[in-house]
Amino acid sequence: MPPAASAFSALSERVSLHTACVRAGQPRQDALDAVTTPIACTATYAFGSTAELRDHFEGRTDREEYGRYGNPTVRVAEEKLAALDGGQDAALFASGMAAITTTLFALLKKGDHVVLTADCYRRTRVFVQGFLTRYGVVATLVPAGDLDALEAAVTNDTKLIITESPTNPYLRIADIAAISRIKSKSPRLKVIVDATFATPVNQRPLSQGADLVIHSCTKYLGGHNDLLAGVVTGDAGLVSIVRDLRSMLGSVLDPHAAYLLLRGIKTLALRVERQNTTALTVARFLEAHPAVERVFYPGLPSHPDHELARRTMSGFGGVVSFVLRTTLEGTARALDACELATMAPSLGGVETLIEQPALMSHYEMTPEERAAIGIRESLVRLSVGIEDASDIIADLERVLRTIEIANDSAAASCGNNTQV
């Protein structure tokens, strides 16, 4: 059953996104007259009579029955997220991966074919290629940004195209409108976009033709590194199918986490706009620094998808990836010099986080395996928070100075050896 209608359900069509973040999908709570949505901390719901029970099961009333099937606090969060993405409905999950895996389980069966862009989130690729294939689902991986290869990969059995925009860690931008036009080849074909890095502030894939959007709410939507959640938004019929499977599998969101998510979303537009500005400033600083080999940020003209990002996004995001002029160990020593940025996985929170993918998200892989998927040993991913940009840059200057000193020492050593 989709979220109940509220006085603010249609706000996103009439007001700015800033206002929708605060008010959309969030009705007045008549029971308590609470301005903020209360936490409905209950596992089950009472019925006053068997007649009321029949009314519920026969669709004459809109109410909850059992915690695995729905919760009032979670419903409000779902309605807000659907409004922000411009979707007809939304279903929340206990994590971003729960959202994507449940969606794929719900929409695929034996013999179906899936096309993924090669830059999709690694765990999504592993799930499709290493797990779903065990159950007769066929998967094809196509290069990032290669629309011809993507279209050529689509067959009569293709059920889903899955892409991400921007991608992790190189921030490639998908041409969602062009990908969605490929749907004309098959009436069954649906497009799913993981828009975690963009958020509805920077990009709304549903308006560009996507059928479903996935977010890891753990990141920007929650915004404070204090919750795990995921959501699928989009076509009401598709979301209903996914929600029904969620009720069976049980990967539901806790009402406390839903409350934190609602609180975080209220400042989403403010946070993301500041992070957009800071990240562009930081990216320009890094690109001009001699200790940096290359910067990946769609707001820079040097990024391969810069023009596409300018056309299709309202902001370039808060993540900057860059390659340092040093080794794996040199990068590790440099990052140890951080005093402001916190070394941690994840992104999108108010705190600036920094990581070396070779030693964090891809640690279990060999150097050869990392190289095969484009993960450089000296690659760094920076998720800027809402601290002052000058303080973030000062912290990075300390990191980069470490590399300059090491490189100068190595050059001097080589010079001395040459003289000998």
C-alpha cells in the first residue's frame, strides 16, 4: 500500500526544493499536534473489532497491521523521498544494498538479462554477476559512457539496465535520457539509476526517463553518518512489487532510523549546495598542485563528462577523487598527516572523510586485480563536509607537502647516486 496522502504531498510541484526538503510528505500529526514526526515505536497494531480487520484487508481503510509491513514514521519518510525525487511512490530499507538487492530480486527471474555499466557500485556488480547468475540471470557489463555498446548489449531478454550517476570513485556521469531512449527496443525494459552521489538536489533521474531510482540514504540524505538506510523511488507499480517482497524478506527500516532520516533531509539542500561549492573549490586547488597527478571532478573542464554534467545536473557533488604523484605507501603516509579529514569509508556527511580505495574498499584485491578495474594505488577519494573550505584546503596542503618532501628527498638521493 503506498504512503497515505497528506496536506504536503504535492508541495514539490509548487515550491522550491529547499521548501520541499522541509515540508513535503510531512503532515501535521493530529494525535499529538507535533511539528516533527513522532517515532512510532511499535511492532504491531491493534484492531478494535473484526469489522475493522475486514475493512483493512479489503482495502477500505489505510492503516498499519504489523511492523514488517509498515510503520507510520517510515511512511512519512517514504512520502518525503518520493516527493523529492518526483516519484509516485517510495520504499525504504535497512540499507542501500538492501534496497538494490531486494529490487533486483523482485524484478528479475531465471532467463532474464541485465545490462550494467562497468562503473556501477562494486557490490552491485558482485551481486548481479556473482550471485544472481547462480539463479539463471544473465548479466552483461558495458564500458562507462559507451552508449553504442550499451544499446548493442540489449536483447529481447533484457529486463533491466542498471547504471550509477555520478559513479564511484571516478564520478562519471550517465546520459540518463539517452539510456532511457534505448527502452524503446523492448517493452519490458526498465532503467534503474543509483543516484546516491547526486541526491535529488543535483539530479532527478526520473524526470530524464529512468523508471526507478536507488539511494543509499546512509550518505547525503541522512547526512550525519548516524544511520543506515536505503530507498527505491519511482513508478508506483514497480515500487509496490518491491515493497511486497520487502515485507516477505524483512529488510525493513527501523522507525528510529526513519526519524533521523527525516531530520537529516530537512537540511539536505543547504548541505549539498555548500558541499557542491566547497568541492569545486577543493578540486581547483588540487588540480593546480604539483603533487597531484590528476583530479576527477565533473565540475572541472578536464573531466570527461563535464559538458554532460553541466547540461543535466544542477550541482557537481561533494566528492573529489584524485591521484597523487607517489606510491601506495607514499599515499598512505600522506593521508596519515590529515588532522581535519577523518579516514573512514562512506561519504555525504557533515564531516569531511578521506580514504585510499586501495587500502579501504578494495583492500582484499591484489594490485593486479585493482589495476584491472582502474583503481590506482595512489588514488584518494575525498568527501567534503560542511567545514570551511579554507580549513579543508589547509589540511590537504599538509598532506600534499608530505608528498613533496618525500619526492624532493628521493630526487636528491638519485642525484647523489648519479654523482657517485
